[in-house]
Amino acid sequence: GATGGARDASNLTALLATRDPTTGGEQRLTNMITSNAASLEQRRLVGDAQGAIRDGAVTARDSGSGVDLDSEAVDLLRFQQAYQASSRVIQTARDILQTILEIR
């Protein structure tokens, strides 16, 4: 409250003073909101840029040390077949040795 009687217009005058476009509270509030919005937008841009940098680094890391699943599957099949072939050779040698020992 401003000073004055109940029917005085001093309260209305004080309220209008807060809406003064150059020094009033409404202008300060508008300036603060504008400043906060600009800061928020700047931080969003920085966040987006950092996200893009991170995504690029992850992609570079994955391409540099990534594993080609197709070539790994081919190698796995090749090694499996080589193991089976070696197993057959050992089994055949064992059978031959067993046969030789039974001849006596």
C-alpha cells in the first residue's frame, strides 16, 4: 500500500509505476525471462554439439575396433572343420595302432 485514503488513487498509481516500460518491475521480469531463454537456448546448442561430438567419437571407436561378424563366422566354420578333420586323423591313427597291437 501507498499512503492515502480508501478512495485515493495512489494504489492505482503505484501499480501503474510497476508497469513503467523503462524501470518498472514488468520490464525487469521481461528482461529476466528473455535472458533466461537466451541462456537456455545457448546451453541446448552446446548440448547438441557435445552430443554430436560424442556420437562421432563412438562411431569412430566402433569402426576402428569393431568386429566383422561375417568374417568371424567364416573363420569359426573353417576352424571347426579343421578340428573335425584332425579328430578323424587321430581316430584313424588310433584304430590302426589298436589293430597292430591286436595282431600279435
